[in-house]
Amino acid sequence: MNDQVESAASGEEVSYGNGRPVHFEIHAADPARAVAFYAEVFGWQSEDWTEYAGMPYFGLRTGEGPGIDGAIMQRHGENPEPGAPVGGGVLTMGVASFDETAERIVSAGGTLAMPKYALPGMAWQGYFLDTENNVFGIHEPDPGAK
């Protein structure tokens, strides 16, 4: 089986045989609210794919270059309570400025889950809750982090 496919965006061949993530889904009780949150904080673009999925489902374009795109979809049930165990994967987004991004997150309705901390010699890291109580991280590369 050939695990090489041509990327529509770049025209380059991409391997899907090594387990590289190629898509993510964020579950939300209110998908439109979650789409608005991620658009405001990170500038993600969305497209309504509800017609194809048969439920509220919004495709996400997270940017250009390395990285992955995904979707926000209707959660089956209520959003988790803040502080509950994580029920799925945690996305971490690379950012140019931890502090500026943290301000945008809170301004858009997100809340702090784990304060900014240093990954010594590598980066600043921290975690937040989106409007649907999903945990996500932000990561600012900084070799001087202590």
C-alpha cells in the first residue's frame, strides 16, 4: 500500500504511514461559540460542514505551513466540568508571545487551567480551558526560559 499522497495545499508528497497527526476534532456543546473563541484567539478560519457530517461540524484552517487542520463538532452530552479529568487529547498551539495570547484567551471567554511555567532552556508553557471546558495548551519557544 502506498502511504504517500500529494498535499492539495503544497503539491508535495506527504507520508501518512508513520502516525503523523493529520486532523483533530474539538467537541463542544455549543460549536458556534467554540468556533468564535478559536477564531478570536488564534485567527483560525472555519467552514460549516454540517451538511456533510449530519450534525453541527465546522472545518478549521489553522494557518499555513507545518501543522494540522481540524474541526469543531457537536459534543454528545454536556461539556465537562472545570477540573474534571481530561477525556481526550490535549492540543497545544505554538505562539509568538505567551502573555499576549493568554490575554486574548481570557478576553475571548477562556480561563486559566495551569499557569505559565518554564520548560528550562526550551519554552514557556501553560494550559487553559476554552468556552466548552476543553483543556488546551500554548507554547512559546524560548531557549532562555528558566
